[in-house]
Amino acid sequence: MGRKNKKEAINKEVNRLTYAYTFLLSAAVIFILSLKSFTFNILGNHISYAIFMMPFIYFLVELIMKEIGYKPAKIAVLVSTVVVYISSILIDVIFGVKFSILNYFGITFAYFLSQFLNLSIYYYMLDNYKTPLFFVILNMIFCLLINNMLYMLFTSGMVFTDTFWTSYTLVVILQFIICVVLSIIINLVRQGIEID
């Protein structure tokens, strides 16, 4: 097989994987949006089930980037951002929730900014360092904190209840535990295809 044919075969495989991962990421985002109104009670604090799933979204984006490259990961994030926006509107319309453009913008902006930061920082670490586990965990937690704060800023209008900081601390602790496990897994994945 010639060099040109090999490169075409690799590009075709990357395109196929890009479509598959983009679909998977978009489906995961829709699943998380459907969980946002379901809560459980810990120490008198109501915490959404979606909190447990958010680290998996960041893990998936890092996996896409590590396996098939930066460009396909950017495409997946952009498509899933559009899916976040459209799905949040559709879910609210279907269930008769009050329409709020600021709310939809906030959810979309929080998701896009935190994913873009996650992707950029992780790409920089992969390109320049051996990405020690501590920095992978730190990156994931940092991006989740940004997402959580922006999401709460737009959706709650900064109206903090008596249990806000307790709830927020519990969310951070739960997400930290999940991030540690996911970061160990992502560090075990070998870096795959990277097309110029």
C-alpha cells in the first residue's frame, strides 16, 4: 500500500470515528439534560443525578482527542454544543417549562466554555508533557467547576439558598471522586491517530 493510499485510509477511518464519537457525545448530552430535574437527597441537600454524569462528558471529549486528534474533538464539541441548545429548548417545550432565553444561553455557554477549556488544556498537556495523572485530574475538576458556576449563575440567577454552599461542596466532592477514576482510565489509553 502506497503512502498516499495509507493516508487516505487513515483519513477515512478518522472521519468514520469522528461521526461515531460525535453521535455518542451528543446522545450523552441529551441524556444528561433529561436528568437535570431528577434529584436525590444527601444531608438535606437536593442534588441532580446529572452531576454524576457530567465528568463522563469531559472524559469522552478527552478520549476523542487522545484517540483521533484535536480537530475531531473540536467538531464533536461544536456539534454537541448545538445539541445542548436545541435539546434544552425542546425538553422545556415538551414538559411545559417556562421559556427563558437567558437560561438556554447560560446552559449552552457554560457547556461550551468548559469543554473548550478542557479540550485546549488537555491538548496542550498531551502535546508538551507526559500528562501526569495529577494534572489530568486537575484539568477535569477545573473545567467542571467552571461549568458548575456558570450553570448556577444563569439558571438560579445567583439566588442562593441556605444550603447552596453545602450543596456545591457536596457536588465538588462527588465529581472529584468520579474524576479521579476517569482520569486513571484516560491515562491508560494509548494515544492514537493524529492527522496533520
